[in-house]
Amino acid sequence: MGKAKEAVVVAGALALVWVAIELALKPFLGKARDSIDKSDPARDPDDQDDDVPAAADDDA
């Protein structure tokens, strides 16, 4: 039972460290993930992103 308890403690500690790193580096990681999304070769640049407002059509 000692090995199982040790494994659970180690897994919990790793999860806690991962969450702490995510919170500490959130601004940097957000920018990095956005740039990775923009450099995705499967992404169509003509598709509109949800966070980008649509351009107004000036037909008048």
C-alpha cells in the first residue's frame, strides 16, 4: 500500500506544480498559444476568428 500512496502523492504534486506554472505564466502562454494557432498550416486565413469583429460593408 506504500507504493500506491507514494504514486498518488507524486501525481498530486505534479498536478499542483503544473497548475502553479500555468497561473504564473498565463500571459506568456496565452500569447504563445495564439501565435501557434496563427501559424497552423491547416488554418485558413480567410476564415474569420470569433474574437475579430467583421468588417462593415460600405455599399452606399
